[in-house]
Amino acid sequence: MEFTLYADGGSRGNPGHAGAGSVVFDTAGKRVVEVADYLGIATNNVAEYEAVLRGLQRLHAAYPEGYFAQMPLLIRMDSKLVIEQLKGNYKVKHPNLIPRYLEVKNVLARNFGTVRFEHVLRAFNKDADALANEAMDNKIVSS
């Protein structure tokens, strides 16, 4: 079994009103977790990282401790920057992104085993995009 986390963040104005959306599917294609959080004023790259982070946190909280130690996880996003930074192919230089990058890496190291990262076209990230837009439209924070 492998879980797939799709994440997307957006900002209207960059920086502007921002939202983070994440959705996780199990191997059977069942939606097991979703996040639609309004972030206030932020850049699109901050929103992208927040989408990954919040999706990981919600997924970890939804299952017993240690559940993902041997469970593969695939993270898919349409942000090439974030994917390449998480893979270690691009350096994280912007001061606003460094703490978020470190937090994502720490959550992964503490709670997840094998993790793969994949850049996808926006057309293949529609669910997460819709959740990010819903958060920006409604200025909601999911619980």
C-alpha cells in the first residue's frame, strides 16, 4: 500500500490572500485526508510549503503512531521549486522558506519511511488546487 499526498498552495497578489490545499489518497483511490486552510497574507511559495506541511500533519494525526514507518508515501505537486528543494536538487535560499522546508523535512524524518517526490502538471493536481482556492475564497481554516 502507498499513500499519495497532493498539495497546492496559492496566493492572490503574491504576497496576498493565500490558501493551502492538500488531499491524500490510499492505494484504492479513497480520499483519506483533506486540508483547506486559509493562511492570511503570504507568498505562493510559502503557501505551497504550508500545503505539504499541513497535509503531512493531518495524515500523521489520522493514523496510529508509527503507522507510516514502513508505508511508502508519494508527494505530488505542481510546484517544481518545492519538489526540487525537497528532493535536494535546489537550494532553499529565501529566508521565509527555510523554516518551512526544515519543518517539512523534520515531519517526514520523524513520522514517515520511504518518501518520493514527483512534480506533476497542474491538470493532475486539481483536487488540491480546488481546496486551496476554496480556502482563499471562504477564508476558512479546516479543523
